Amino acid sequence: MHVDSVPARYRMDGPIIAATTAALAAATQTAYIVTDFLRDVPPAHSELESVLIELFDLRGFFERLQHITPPETLCNPLLGVTRGCTDVCARIDSALAGCGDGPLRSGRWALTDAPVDILRLSRALGFCRQTVQFASEAIARDQTMADVKYTTYELNRDSKFSSLSEAASNRFSTASSLAKPPTRSSSHAYEPPLASPKPTVSTVSEDPGLEIIPVRRLEAGDKESGHGVYSIDTSPTSTVLASRHGKTHVNLWDLSSGCDLITTIKVSSNVKAQPRSRENFIRSHAILSEALNLVVITSGFGHTLEIHNWARRKKVQTIGDAYRWAYARQAQCECYPLAAYREEKDSIDLFPSSPPSSKKPFGKPRSIELRKAGLPFLPKLPELAYSATGPLLVAAAGPRPPRPNCPPPEHAALLMAWRLDDGNAGPGHRPYKFLMPDRRRHPELENSLALSLVTYGSVAVSVWIPAKFKTIGRAGAWQVEPVAARQRVVLVWDFSTDKTTTYGIPDALNCVSPDCRFVAYCDAGSAHRKGGLAVLDAMSGRELWRLGGAAWDGRSVSSRRSGRGSQRSGRSSEAGEQQPRAGAGLEQLGGDLARVTELAFSGDGGRLFVGDVDGGVGVYDIREGMGIGREKSLQQDTHCF
């Protein structure tokens, strides 16, 4: 949201801005402390990973709250929760500091009560994130007074706990002496929590559920935007969305103030618009900076990067020969926020940010020469990704495609990671860590290429797509024959332990959330199999939510739809709010998932965006909680090998 466009009565001042600024600084400092601790004590990953996720989610919400003021009735309870978050961060810092420095950390972590304290504080931090998120979303919408009263009730209830550490553990207690909350408006009717289902073979009642709630549908209305949506990207704070329509048009939307269309940028393209696949690895566009209004868009044959200032409607820089590229979503990589793979030089060029006085946003790059990286083989056309939680660049490469008269490749998948904070000398050619998954343990990765790659904390999640041919024969008589590619493979790499996990998803449209929490896919189905739109837990492959009748591999899974028919959808107009459209498109898509052309998660992982052939983008909130999205007949299973 642009501060200049916000009325003065909504701007923050006094105690609210002081508390929010302090909480933002505390969350940032604690994130650095936790990241540094994980480097020295890898066994602490299971306890500290959830802390990192909550910290970076909180940072996004606090950054948004710095530009708005809550209603007067929300100020005091929100102030208490925000100050409580600062206190929790201080306690986490103290618990980790008690483990000492250097080689003493691992021993003290194992012998003291620090892991127990961190788990308790992690739950408290989750309580802070849930309440701040709840308040932020309520403020951002055009709520009625009943909504404000309901939000005030929720925040006051949570802020009455004697300590935040105890509050987190009592969050879902069934015993309560509080009165029934006020009735909310018809569009946000109060719903009591659902009863937890009985445990099944693959799930227990303590597992949180997932719910997909329709918010609205983005439609520009002009002829150019009527083409199908083939790529969606959001800014790190999820306040700006960029959608590509057809080959040439990119629309930018302001999600923080009614989902208004900001502008449309047109570029020249010689490539057919289509989702990423084995035949199309072109990455369409990405939002580089909200503050500087910068977006990068591919043009020509997909190897040229055009950097545009959307506020000035001007192209400010062009970078060529970028066969693969990635950008940093967080400030930790400000020194080299853009990376581009150059095929001719077998190098990855890292572009530094230019000084504010420069006309171009990026300066002369430094190169990581892959021939000098000391790797088992020379990776070609690797997929690139920056970590959202630290100065880290990760790459994933597969073998060359099968070709006639050529033997099978000697190597399969290869993953690499470079640290970008190695002082003034810049990053070295050699990665600080690389991994070759065992081919005997992971035969599903044979002849597969990385289609997407996301890294967060000490985990990288990648989706691999297999080849449609395989090599057969013998030396001197190698041939290729077609094979049926029915699935893609999700590979989870844990940096701290160098362990890998794989599971299968349909060979269909998919995406990974930037925080490595979710994997979503949209399978249109076939004549012999019904498709579905599903969201999985990225770490395990456990199905969390589905729109459709059966799992992709034929196992029975009950449909868990939102069912909130009263949820508002569509953009507001002068005549008032538009009438609901049966869930902003979920019900319609349930009948023809082949109309879906793109899936994407928001930068904070709190929303799912669904693009379709008509040029519209459905916006859906993702809700998590105990009993949410569950049914008594719930039958689900993990898609693991």
C-alpha cells in the first residue's frame, strides 16, 4: 500500500507505531540469531524451524500495520499482543544465549532445557502471529461494526492470559468462562470450531486442518486481459500481484486496497504463452521491489529480462542471455538480489544493487563459474532460487535429455547451495554444500529435470518432471523409446542433515509456497480418472485439502470444501459490493479444472491464486487451525513412495 494514498486518520502514531516498530525490530533480530544458531547446531532444526517460519510471517504483518491504524476499539488489545510478541522474541534470544557460543552450543543444547523452552515459546509466537494476522485482515477489509466487535472480542480474549507462553498452550482449551462473542455481520457469521475427527491410520486429531476461503476475483475488463493467465507472482509482503495475460501483457494489482488494477505493462514476445513444463522452462516475470516499483519481465524468446518501473511506466534496464534466473524476496540478499544463468559461459551471474543515484537498478555482476565449482559433473541449465530466510542461493540441475546414439547419462539430480555473505571478496565458485540423491534410493529422479525450486530456512523443496523418453540398447546402438510420464516428483532437501524425501504428485499444474509449507496441484483428470485441486503439506506430502472426488492415484479422499457461500467476492463498485459468485469460482472450477491455467501462493503463504483461461484470477485465503476443514468421514493418506 502506498502511504500517500491512505487517509490521515488511518496512519499510525503514538503507542501503536512504537510497539509495532519495536516488535518488527525484535522479530528481525531474533531471526538472525536463530539462523546463526542453526548453522552451529543442526540438530536444533526440528525445534527452531517453526520459530523461523513464525518470525518471518510476523515481520510481514508488522510491516503492513505500520501504514494503517486500527479502529479505536482494537488499539488496546492489539497493543498488548504486539508488546507480548516483543517479549517472546526476547525470551527466545535469552534461551539461545544460554547455550553459549561456538562448540559449546551443541552440548548445552542437548543437556539443558533449551529445546523445551523453545518449543513452548514457539507456540507462544504462533499465538502472536495468529492474532496479529486476524487483526490485520479484519482492518484491511471494509468490515462492519459487528466485525470490529468480533475482532475486539478475540483479541481481548487472547490478551487476558497471564503470560504469552501459557496463552499458546491454552489457545484451544475447551473450558472458558468468557461470554459468547457478539454476532458478526452476515458476510462473516460466527462459526464455532468444528469437532476434531477421530484419528485414522494417517492422521490424528491433534493435526491442524486447512480451509480454502474465496475472497474475490480479479478481472481487468479490457480486451488485452481477456487472454489466459499463465504466470502469477506476488511481492514479499503480498500487497502487489502481477499476472501475465497471453504473450505480451502483465497486469499489476494492489491487493491492499480493494484489489485495484495499478497498471498494465506490454512487452514483445516470440514465445507461445503456456505454463512451465518440460518443453517450456521460461519464467515469465517477478516483482523485484515494492518500494522502488520494479518488476522484471521476460521478453523476446524468453532469455531477455526487461526491468520496468511500473509507477513511471518506463523500462529502466535490460539483461540478456538469462536462460534461468531468480531474485531475492528478502533483504538478506540485498548485495546480490538477482541471479542469472549464462549457458555459453557455464556461469551464474550475481547482480548487485546499484546506488540510489544510478539510473539502472543493477550494477556489474560477479560470476560463479560452474567449471571451477568442483562438482561431480558440470550442471547445465540449473533452476535457481534464493532463500527467503538468509543470504543463500540454491540451484537444482538434472541430466541431459535422452538422445539417440547417446548412452544414458552417468549422473542424475544435483543440488547446490552458495552462501552470498562471504565478505568483500563475494561468493566463491565452490558451493558450501551440494548433494547428489542416491540413484538407487530415488530411481524416480532418473532423467528428471527441476521444474521449480523454493528454499526457506534450512529446507529446499523442488518439483522434478520426468522425460517422455528413455534410453535403451547397448554401446554403439543406443536408441530412445517413449515412456508414459504420469507423475512429477517433489524432492525435499534438508540442509542440516543432508537427508532427502520424495513423494509423487500428478503430472499437472503445480506450485510451491515461498515458505515451503504447501504444495498445490490442479489435475484436470482424464476420461478414466477424475481430477482435483489439492493442497499438500510440502514436507510430508500429506493431503490437507481437496476439491474433487478422489486422490490422483485412485485412493478415496473426501472432499473438503470451504462451504462459505456468504463470503464476498468480486471487486466493489460505486453501486456497492457485488453479489457472491458461489465461492469466487471454486464451484465452477470443480466442474472443469481444465480451465485452470496457473496456480500460485502469496509471498507469505497465506493466500492461493488461481488463474484461468478467461483472464481472471481467483483470490483465496488459506486458514489453518484445529478442526478446520475436517469431516467425520475424513479419509486421507500420504502420497509417499
